[in-house]
Amino acid sequence: MIRSKHKTALIKMMWDGTEITAGRVFGISNANQYLVELFREKIVKFRWCTDANNPKRRFKLWRIDDFQKAKRYLGGKI
């Protein structure tokens, strides 16, 4: 498994149970591509949400699904 510093940073952001969106992640250009890679590795899951002010606007909230895989990905450094 190739470790990406961006994927590592995203896992650390979500570690405490926080849900994140790709648009709210600062410092990682096109964070969505890294979140999708983590999804394919079955480390994270997402759920669709709508904006309270505009119900037609949807976005994904990402969270860690398998903490054991996430810890293994980080090399046990958490």
C-alpha cells in the first residue's frame, strides 16, 4: 500500500469521529480524489447531506468506517 501524506492528513482529521467535506479541507488540493481512494480501500464511508439554506445543494460528509484499517494505514502512530 502506497502511503500518501494527503490521505494520512485526512485520516488524522477524521480520527476523533469528525465528519469532513472535501470543500472544507484546507491545504489539500482536490481532497475529493484522496477521499475516494480511501473509500475504495474501505477505510472511510460517506453520507449525502443537503444544505439547510438550499435543499438542492448536496454534498458528502466523510467519516472513518474501519478504525483498525485506518490505524494500520497510519502505521499505528495514533
